[in-house]
Amino acid sequence: MGYLDNSIVTVDAILTKKGRELLARGDGSFKITQFALSDDEVDYTLYNPTHPLGSAYYGQAIENLPLLEAFPDETQIMKYKLTTLPRGTAKLPILDIGYSSIRLKQGASLAITPQTLNYLGSTQTFEAGGYVATIADARVLQTFNGVGINTPDAERLNTTTTLGTNVSKTVIGTSINLTATTINTLFAGQSTLQTTITVIGRDSGARVTVPITIVKVNN
């Protein structure tokens, strides 16, 4: 979204790269069923309860912050989504996937089982709605799928394949399975491939992004 002036708010909605990919298929897989709100641009440390002009001006600096124009890179926008937590929540939930970084040899597999900390009064829990996982570059993985959630949305994402181009892929599950690519030509003379995986709790809104390194195995 963006402000044209101080009296008019214009909503500028565009498709992400993933949305454009689904739309281009023309097979009916592009269906908008949900939306999310975020406050990426807001710096809450600017809230000033000691403002000399009184309480009406405590949030003035926040209200005057510029808003980002919409752009299609889902790894750089909508990173801090708004969510509703139970009244009395004292700590924000955070995700733990068991790794601060992931390193896989070609053809190696890994199962990630995320846990949400500080959620619904528990020190750790598995969210009933499961987790959304997005790999930034789907080429580096031979397989990437989620298990444990059997809703139509989850099944559609988990069965979607990419065309081998440099695009992201998103899956849903309580556990996420990864298998590194075995295609040597992707390395283009390098010994490793780099990308990231982002995991988001579907109930809590908590998220974490960790780097992934795929190591070439010499034949």
C-alpha cells in the first residue's frame, strides 16, 4: 500500500512471483482464498509516550512513516505479518526447526519438524494448522514436500511441481521433507549451491528463515 497524500489511501495489490507462476499456468490452480496483513514498515520504537505535546502525539512519528510500494519479491516483503494472539500473551511465539543452517550433500535427505515456542501458554508445541515452508530456489532440491496436513490447500501445494526454473516453492505440513538435487550442471563449476528456507506457523504467525547449502559430490 502507499499514500498518495494525507487524505487518500491507495491500495496497490500485485501478485508475488509465486502468484504470477500459478496464473501463467492457466490450469485453474490460481485461486485467491486468503489474505494476510503485515507491518513491515513500522518501527514501534518511535512511539514516544513523553512527547511534550501530549498523548495525541505519542504515535505521530509512526503515523508519518512512509509505506513501501508493493513489489513481487515474497522474500523481502510481508515478512512481519499481523496475527491475533490470546489475551494475556506475555511472550511472542518463535519457531525452532532444530537448525540455524542446513547443509546437505547431493542426494541427501532431511526431515524438518518445526516447533513453536511460547505459544498458547506452552513452552513448546506443534501447531494444529501446521507450518508453511518456502524454498527460495526450488532447483536445488530434488524433492520438497510437507506431510501431516491433508486440507485441499496443503495437498495442492504439496503436489505442485516446478519447471526447473529459478522459482520458489511453498508446501504445508507438520513435517517438511527435503532431498538435495543430484543434477551436476546446476553447480556451473562451483562446489556449492545456496538458497534459503522460510518456515511460518499457520496459527501463530511466527517465522524463521535459515540458509541452505547443497554440496556437490565429486563423481
